Amino acid sequence: QVQLVESGGGLVQPGGSLRLSCAASGGIFGINNMNWFRQAPQKERELVTRITSGGSTNYADSVKGRFTISRDNAKNTVYLQMNNLKPEDTAVYYCNAVIRTTAGWGDYWGRGTQVTVSS
């Protein structure tokens, strides 16, 4: 079974940095888009950034210039470098990917990692 496991969350002061990782494993034949979503308390889950299998990226306006997504296809891993963090970036961050297995293409989610930006 496919698993997505996030790591790297934590508590950081405003202006600080964190790097999130998400490793996919389990019967994978290919990965298409890899995405990071986030959900703050009392708010809906939102797309933060996306990277295609070819490396094209896009970002939510709120994180442009501060966050960078990248991926290592050999490791089935996606990263999110977050710089100049703000209190409004506080949320649970979820990894999401479109993955091909023997059952075909499917949409998979990690369990999330908490990011808290506070002084």
C-alpha cells in the first residue's frame, strides 16, 4: 500500500525557516503531480504549491517568494523549503500526490505535519 510520510514540522519564530519532506513508498510505478496543502484552524484546506513530474511549479500568492517546492524522483520525495515564515503560515501541512500502482492512478495523502509560527 502507498504511504506518504511527512516530516520537518515544528515551532519556529516569525522570520525563521523550516524544511518539510514527504516520502512516498509502497508499490509505486510512477508519480505525477506532488503537492503541499495546508489547513489552519477554522479554515478550509488550501493548496500551497504544486510540482509536476517535469519540475514545473506554481505557488499560492500568499507564499510566492518565500516557499520553494522541489522533488527527488529517485527517492519519491518532495520537499518544501519555507523561509521568512509568518504567523499566518501556522497550519497542518499535508503532502498529496498522484501515484500509479498496479491498481492504476490514485490520489494519496499524508497524515500531516504541524507548523507553528510564533514568538
